[in-house]
Amino acid sequence: MSNNLRLPPVFQPTTYRAFMAGADRIVATIRPTLGPVARTVAIQRPLDQRGPELLDNGGVIAKRIIQLPDYRADVGAMFVRDMLWRLQEQEGDGTATAAVLFQATFNEGVRLVAAGLNARRLQGFLEEGIEVILNELRRQTVPVNDAHHLAQVAFTVCQDRELSDLLGEIFDIVGGYGRLEIREGSSRGLEREYVEGIYWERGLLSRQMVADPQRLRSELEDAAIVLSDLNIQEPQQILPVLVTAFQAGLKRLLIVADEIADSALSLLLANSKPDHMQILAVKTPGFGREQQADFLVDAAVLCGGRPFLRATGDTFKAIRSEDFGRARRVWADLRSFGLIGGMGDPRQLRRHLAALRAAHSETDDLALRGKLHERIGRLMGGSATLRVGGVTVRDIEARKELAERTAAAVRGAMQEGVVPGGGVALLACRPALQRCIDATHDPEARAAYRILLRAVAEPLRTIVANAGYDPSDALAEVRMAGPDYGFDVLTGRVTAMGAAGITDPANVVKAATYAGLTSAALALTIDVMVHRTEQPAHATPPSPARRKRL
Amino acid sequence: MTRITQAATGLGAIQAVAASPTFAQDGLCFAAGSDGLRVSTDGGIIWRDAYATLGLRAPLTTAALAFSPSYAQDRVQRAEGDRTIFAGAVGGVLRSHDEGQTWRIASLPSPPPFVTALAVSPHYLEDGLVFAGTMEDGVLRSWDRGDSWAAWNFGLLDLNVYALAISPEFARDDTLYVGVDSGVFRSSNGGRAWRETSFPMECAPVLSLAISPNFAADGVIFAGTEASELWMSADRGVTWRGLSGWEAPGPINALMLAPTDAQELAILAVTDAALCLSQDGGASWQVQCSAELRGVTCAAAPAGVEPGAQVLLGTGDGRVLVCAL
């Protein structure tokens, strides 16, 4: 036996028992964080002498739990942890919901398998039932757009009124794909700033191009733009640009290139005079050829003109005046540059954005989704910055993390809509599941749907219990009140959740449901556990990160 | 249509006309074009230079005009607060509180935008909001009665604005629309951000927009295109359909609406060759063509669009026509 596999494999019935013990341990840790009256979990910091970390996010808590002392239980714990981590990476929220759904489904499933049902068949019927639940969630989804409703969605996530109102306003302005940067602020509260136009983090290639020494910034109006990823080593390579611009009567010029050697820069500086022609040069944004190519495609659509690409052997030798892009305003400083009022074809820009949006919604690759999101956000023509302040560094870090998590949820709600909150959307799936039970006589199928029938009530029960109310009483009251009604734990009353603005982002609820239930169904088929002693696998995030379309 | 009277304004081409809401009594009207702004106080017969007091060295191209919403009421009451006339020019928005005798200029952010459309909030007296649509610079917004202006173009992917339309319930729904080179965009937060509508790009540019006076209840908005198509949305601009039965030729340069009764809308669509009037919400049309109507570029209907109401029409050769529907 290799060093990696020194511990003996685990067989049934120990497998289920040990797996459940580990999964229960991690779910019990995360369960108190579900709902608006959530409690925090204190996690000791092993590497320094500071006080424990106080967390109320299931995903972050899951990441902090590295290993359980019992190697058999550890497999179950790490299985759940991996599922929660993945969910946190994908949606930024919903981990506590997924955890309680997992536990309710898996534990009941184990009981029934122990009683003689076939685990594999049970898994199959559970997956059919999950599809029924997802369809019911889709049916309940409503779009959300205005600032008031967006703020309500934010509030259900963060329970911070000031932050919610600001995020509602920001997303009402920048839109679901809009660009939002969340930074640490210097004041004690929250501040937001809106920036018109588009900018990239690539600055001027020469300090001598700075026209305003106080603001360390240069601005051009009605500028012509040369887009490229070329390496300009000799003055002769850039000379055709200047000649063509001069012949076309262009007075203000922005040159984007991957690199411009000092001798070529000197030529540009020598020809840059306010009464003759103002010239700015910046480095092509993006790391690597792929990102640079994306920039060039987007900028060419936005501003018009033709991008000059190293990959296709382009040079400036045959540049024509129609190859220049145009923008109403261009600015650049030593760190970044931006465009306002790109003068490309608006129809082409709208078609390009529609194509990017379609690619964004179709791809399962999280990294690609992130890149597409960033490109779409830029092209929408504006950005917002939220500065998060506080009294201590820890305050600021915690509120910033909360703001990021809430922003992700609001963005998801804008893109995919909302469902009634407080666990009501899942509870409303019960009639559909009951119909499935009534329609079959197969014992495994009926058992699977019954498991789900109970599991979908578990988030509501947990939210109520976390707030200090009796879950059974609350559930009975909610059932009496009818569809869309739930228990508002902030007021202690049964309320029409949608009408009261208590909603959850549909993407988060669907993803949490899918993750929790399918993981539980899969876990039921585990018969043998083999423990490996390699630690790094537990400490790294699941990869490759992919997002299932729900 | 009854007799048409016409007068030369001295402008090369007229791009906007506007008439006082009390035009029938005071005969005050303006015509704007590439050579400046003209004013008439006799119902459009005699025109004089409205910018004369500015002492301009070169003509100031003006392409948009708007009266403040309660101009008529304040004029009768001789109140000063809201008797404002706005003129959108290259690089600035001018406003006058004395029937166009003197003007104050508010500069717009550089580079100088070309203002093509103006819209004043129906609750201007309270909110002081004015919007300016521009060619290449999108929409500028003033929240202090036209003193200062800032661009608000979040989500406005097409910055070439031809038409602006503001909801009559703006104070409640914060809604306005722009007709642009590639379609129609909508803002539901007072012009701070814009969203695409499903108006088909291939049918744009949209030259004119008109919102139903019962917009809060019926959600109806009309859009006229350069390709002579009239489009309608009955769900606040979410979906659009081309109006069947519409056959008048030429770009639809102006659209005006008025309620005839609780159910139907009266619509006046002005093309460069005809006046088209519908009194049943666009189901049927009376098209009026004549040689005198050739080259109409803009229109104003101070007394609404009922039969017999007076309309002013500006033409591409500098004439202003006054006729009754």
C-alpha cells in the first residue's frame, strides 16, 4: 500500500454512517447562517494570535473547514464542502440552503436504502423530482428591474439597509451587466461614484504626454484612434500613421500599441504640439494575445475603424484615413485611459453586445463567463464605484465582502429574476411533487418524491428556527394561509412574500437546489470510501469551475 | 384642411417650430434653423430675429424648441416662475422668460454637442428637470431649470438622438424615451440610465415619438421612422408593432397625440409631403397632400389635433405654414 493509502477502505454499513456524520458536522456548522436573522460562526485562526473570525456566510465557512479528525467522517464533510465551495464560486450565495437540502435528502435517503430500497434507482427518481422542482421554481420567477425592488433583493441578502439602497440605485443605473467596482473607502460610511464612458487599466507610454501636470492627465476632444497590438520598434513603422493623420486633417490622435520603442515615442513627442497635432499613446489593454484581441474587437466596434493585428501580419504601411476610429472624448493618465462617445456604428455595437450576452448566458465555463461579463459591462458605456468604509480594518473587510456577495446576488436577480423568499418558493413546489407521488406506484419513485416533499420545506423550517420561532407552528400557519405566503421572521407574521418584497434571486435558489439535491442523490450511491492522505486536494477550490444552466 | 397661409422666415431650413400654448390669443411662435431663431407675435406672418439682443457674430444653429408645461397658465396669471422657452443650439441651451426678447445661455459639456431635441418635465415647476437630446452625445440632463447640464448615457448604446418623449406621469413613473439612429431606448429612472427596447433596428432611425396622454393607463407610445413607417407599443415600449393601414409616403418628421374620448386617440403624423390624421387610434387615416406641403420638416399643434385646430409647419426652404386641420 502506498503512503497515500495507508488507512483501510471503509465499507457499508460504516460508509453511510461515517459519511453522514461528516456531512452532518459541516451542515450543522453552516445551518445557523440561513435566513435574515442568521447567527455567526466563530472560526479560530490557527496562523496568528488574533481573535476568532466571525462569519455568517456558509460558503466562506465551508472553505475554512480543512479537515475532520476522523478520516472516515472527513470524506462526507469534504464532499459537502466541495459542493458548497463550488456553489459559492458560481453564485456567491445559497450555500446554507444547499446544505440543509443536502442533509434532509441524504439522511432520509440513507434511512430508506437501509430499509431495502435500491440506491441507484432512488437516485434516478430523485433526479426526475429535482427537474420537477426546478420547473416549479422557473414558473414562480418574476423579473425585477426598478431601484426599489433591487434594493429589496439586496436587503434579503445583506440585511443592511444603507448598503441595500445604494446597491439598488447603482444596479438601476448600470444595469445587470454593468460595471461595478467595490473598493475600500476612507470614510466611515458608504460612497458611490459614477463614471461616464469606458476605461481600461493601461496608461500613457510617456510621462511627457501628460498635458495637465496637476491632474497628471491628458484629454482629447473629437479624437482619432489607431487600434493595434503591434510592437513599434522603429520610427519608420509609425510614420505612416502621422502622415495619414496629417493628410486627413486630424488634430488629435490616440495610438494604442502593445509596445512603442523610445525612438518611435520620440517621433510622436516631437510631432505632438497643441497647435499642430496632439498625440497620446497607450499600451494595448489585456494580458496576453487573447485578451488584447478581445479589447481590439470591442474597441473597433465601439469607435469604428480597423484594428491592426500582429497575428495577421498587419503594419501601418498602408493605413488609410478610414482605418482610424473616432471618439468624442479621450482621456489618459499614467495608469489608465478611457473613451466617451465612441463613434462606431451603433447598430453594430448593439449586435455585438447581443452576441456577447448570448455567449455569456450559454457558456458553462465560469472563467469565460467572467470575461464576457467584463466586456459587456465595459461596452454598456459607464461604470460605478462603491467605496466601503468603516471604523476598523476588520469592519471594512467584512462589509466589503458583504457588499460583493450582495452585488453578485442582485446582478443574478436582474439577469434571471426573483422568486418568493424565505423558503416559500421551494415550499410551493410541494403540490407538483405530490402530483408525482399520486401518479406512480413504483416504491422507489414514491420514496424519492416523498424525500423531496419533505426536503423542500427544510429551508423554511431552518430560517424560522434560526430566528427563534417554532418551525412546526410556522409551517402550519403558512400552509393555512395559502400559496405565496411565508413566515416573515423579522415581524413574526405570516406574510405574502412576493407582495411584501421578500424575494430571493432565482438563479441562487435554483443553483442551491440543484447543488444540494443532486449531490445528496449522488452521495446515496457511495458504497466504499478510500481515504487518501494527500492534503492539497482539500485546500484547493474545485476545478474546472463550470456552471450548469438551470 | 382649410386655407394655408405661409410666410418666409429668412432661415435657410427650418428644423423646429414651436407655438405658445395660448397661440390663438397671443400668436407667439418660434422657428429654428441653421441660421438661428425667428419669432413671430402675429401668428406666423411676420418674423424677426429672436437672437437679436445677443449680438451674435455668426448665426447660431438651433434645432430644438420647447415651452415649459405650464407656460399658458403662468402667462395668464402673469407669474414669472415658469414662463420659459427653451432653445437647443450647437453647444448650448438657451432660455427666455420674456417671450424670446432676451436669452440666457447655458453651455453644455465640451466638445460642443448639437442639440436635436428638448423635453421638459411635466412637473417642471417642482422638479426643474429638462432633457436635451443631441447628435453624437446622447442625452443631457438638467435638474436646475436649464442652468447646468450633464450627460447621463448609461446603457444608451446609440448616442444619435432624434426625438425625446416624456411620460405625462413622469413624477410618478420617471419614464422617458428617445428615438435614435438604431431604434428606441427607454429610461424608467428619470433619464439616469437607459435600456434597449425591442424596436426593430432595421426599421430605424426613429425621427419622432409621441406618448399617449393616458400613458399611465394604456402604456401607448408611437414612433415614426425615416422609412415612413409608423410603429406603436401598447406596453410602455416593451414590444412594438407596425401600424397597418398606414401608407403615407416620406419620413415621419413629427407625431402628435390627443385624446378624443376615453377609448380613442387622435394622431397627427407629419411627413415631408402630407398631414395624416387619425381619430380612431390609428385604425384609419385621412391623408392630406398638397404642393404647398412639400418639404415639411417639423410641426407644432398648440391647440391639439382635433379637426379645425391650427397647426404650424416648418419647411426645408425656410417657410412656416399655418393651417387648420
